[in-house]
Amino acid sequence: MIHFITLGLLLTVASVHCLYPSYSDVIKLTTSNFDDKVIKSDEVWIVEYYAPWCGHCQSFKDEYMKLATALKVCRNPLFVIIC
């Protein structure tokens, strides 16, 4: 239980420093929407775990945004979780 509370607090604090802009097609996952968006979904999904300070994550940001837009048309969204 403590791990879930800690994860929730970390995700809440980290959400301020989100790598992806709000206008992108990337869907931001949180502890409050993860089950509905991913676990209970019948669709194929991709989840990227990233850290906003990571250089590799930053360098792939534009490609992931393009992928999210392409997958949105196919109804297979790209989700991200801040680590």
C-alpha cells in the first residue's frame, strides 16, 4: 500500500514537469486514470516510461509525439508515465 501512495505522490509532483505539451496526442497516465485507460481497455496500447530530465527521453520526444498522432488515427494510443 505504501508503494502505491508513494507512486501517487511522485506522479503528482512530477506531473508539473511533464515532457509532453498538453496539445500533443500523447495521453498522460496518472494513478487516477491508469486502470481505465490501460488495464480495462480492449485496445492495443504502448506505454512509455520516461523521466523529464533524461537526455535520451528528451531527444525522442518529437518522435513519440509523431507516433502518438499516427496511432491515434489507428485507435491505438501512445501513453506515457513520468518516472
